[in-house]
Amino acid sequence: MENQKEEGSFKRELGLFDGTMLVVGSMIGSGIFIVSADITRQVGSAGWFIFIWVLTAVITMVAAVSYGELSAMFPKAGGQYVYLKEAYNKLIAFLYGWSFFAVIQTGTIAAVGVAFSKFAAYLYEPVSDKNILYEVGSFQLNAAQLVSIVTIILLTYINSRGVKNGKMLQTFLTIIKILSLFGLIIFGLTLAAKAEVWNANWTNAWDSKMFDTGSSSWVSISGTALLSGIAAAMVGSLFSSDAWNGVTFIAGEIKNPQRNVGLSLFLGTLIVSVIYILANVMYVAVLPLNEIASAPSDRVAVAAAQYIFGNTGTIIIAVMMIISTFACNNGLIMAGARVYYTMAKDGLFFKKASHLNRFDVPAWALWAQGVWASLLCLTGRYNDLLDFVIIIVLIFYILTIYGIFILRRKMPNAERPYKAFGYPVLPFLYIIVASAISVGLLITKTATCGWGVLIMLIGIPVYYMTKPTKD
């Protein structure tokens, strides 16, 4: 007998506060604690370092407020997938959904899971990636991968029991995360900031250098090399600032979505942008640039916390990171499954993904996502997963924001309760900057980014092999 819940509908149980907490909680994961080390190695100066975080904040907020127009026009589950389908066609929407399942969402969940275990190992050494549990050929299974997988399965189970459970966990952990990050910033700037460190870091603030791992020394860069360095550095900052669009996926469960989705996007990205810029200003005030670049395992926040709180600081950061990555993955897991649900309703994903269980959530879609993300945990290191994800994310953000221009022509009379801020200048500026970064990444990180693009393109034959004949 057909599952009766297929005709079930999402419950609108999330308000503006919940939506904002989902945006903040999904955005603040592991990146702010880790990626600043690699950014410093790429550009080597305080001026360019802070510039990259400010630029990231600006383009993330421009994208988020531009999405507000789309979320108000199409206030239903599926978010970005729906916008691409309406602006372009089912093929482009399918390629997004395919990439989302294959790499974007599941790769991000895996990367955050790997980061969770990285910091859990700081508290309990046996769960580190150095502890190899099983080895066959070139494949090694380590304890950290196992920990990542267990957290993904646990969060998938919690979310399969209804949106309320996921919401309560998300809000509680996100509030702790915001307060602890602000605490770290305030204590850092008041207790540990040293004038001599700050002044040394800002001397020759725009003399860019790149850390050459071969010779373990700094090499001055300018011109094209500097632009390449900025593009490579922005992988980390953009990844840290990603996942803000998760709230658009669960629009079907948000009260008054025409207003609250767009407002959640704006408030959430604003809160995170302020926290990120202040956190990095604090790093520059507390740590010499060399120490930011060479932090053990890239754990910059741990290095800063040692200056601020002494040895107990490292434990404080490890606990913060564990809470942060756990909440981040909860938000990603909750939001992601709604995209596969909407695709399945359109006949573009496994039919079972279109069923809601007795708790009115797409449980099959949640578990399919959880299993694939767990497998990705076995494949790569944190930085490789980042490169894989970010190139495809940027391509689809560019297409979606260009979709605003298309829909203004295609549906001039459609109701737009909210219009993209600064249209057409700001959305166009976003497209230019994001395109430049994407090209830079394909040139400088062809190996990893190239694979990401290839996985996306494989979706084209898959679409034509699987699409319903009535299309």
C-alpha cells in the first residue's frame, strides 16, 4: 500500500527567530576557528588578511539580501532549487540538486564532521586521525572518520523525529555558540591584545607574501600572483560564510515565509559577518602573523586562546568547536533533505524522497543524505573537501542571482513582497566578483576544483537518462 504520508504536508513551526538561528548556526561551523591559517599563508599581511574577510562579508550579504526577493516570490520548500527551476529550466535545477546531493551539502556535512573530530581529538587523543583502525591497500579507516560518521547518523536520527527537535537543538546550541564567540573576542581584545603584536602585524600591512611550503619561507607576491593568492585564500573565508541559504530550503516550515525568510537571511548573515570580522581582528591583535600561519593543525583559535586563557584556553576552544560543528551540521542536515524532497516531487530524484514520515519530515531523504555524507567522510581531508564544494557553490550562486534579472523580464508582474537591495548594481557586482574568484580557483586549484565541476557536469547525461518521458 502506498505510504499515506506522501500527501502529508510540512508544518509551519518556525518563526523569524528560529529562521535567523538556523542561518547563524549553519554558517558558523568550523571555518572561523581553522581557515585563517591558510588565508595568512596565501596573502601574508594583515591588510590583505582583514580585506579578505571584509570582502567575503560584503559579497555574502549582497547574495543573501538578493535571495530575499526570490524567497518572497517562491516561499516553499526547496529554496535555491526552486528558484533555478523557475528562472531557467528543469535541467539547470536538476544539475543543482544533483551537485547539492553529490557534493555541496553532503561534502559540507562531511567537512564539518571531520572538523568536529579534529577538535574532539584535542580533548581525547584516541579519536584522532592518527589512530588507524583498519587498513586495506591504500585505504585507511581512522578513529576521526568514525567519530564524524557517528555524529552525522545521530543528527540524522534526531531530525527524522520531527522539525521541532531539530529546531530546539539548533536554537539552543546556536545561542551558546554566539555568546562563546563574542566572549572569546572580548576577552581576546581586552586581556591578550598586545600593542607590539598589533603594531608589528600592521607594519607594511599591504606587503603581500605567500608561504612557500617547499622552502618553508615567505615569498613576496604582487600582480597576478597576488590575485591568485586572494582567490585561493577566499576558499576558506567563503566556505566559513556559506550555508546561509539553508533557511530557503525549509521555507515550507516557516511562518509567514514571504517576510521571515528574507529577514532571517539578512539578520543571520549580518550577525555572522560582524562576528567573523571581529574574530579575525582579535587574532591579529593577539598573535603574530607567523603564528597564525603556522598554528598546529591550523587551529588558530586554539593558539589565540592559549595567549588569552593559558592552557585551559585550549580546552575552552575545543569544547566551543565541538558545540559549533555539531550545531552547524544539525542545521545542514535539517535543511538539505528538503531539497531532495522537492526534487522527488518533480520526478527528478528517488520517489521515496518525496514521502513525509509520521513526524511530517522527509525521513528517507534525510537518511539518503546521511549515508552519502558518511561515505564522503572516508574520502578526503578537510581542505580537499572545501575546494570540492566551494567552486560548485559559487557557480550556482552566480546562476541564481542572475536568475533575478531573468525573472524580472520573464515575470514582470509577479508579486514581489521584497525586492533585491541595490538592484541591479549590487547583484551584478556579486556576479562579477564571484565569477573572478571561480576562474581564479579553476586556474590555481585545478585538481580539486576540476573534480567538483566534473561531478556537476556528469549530472547532464544522468538527467537525460532518468528524466520522465512526459517532460
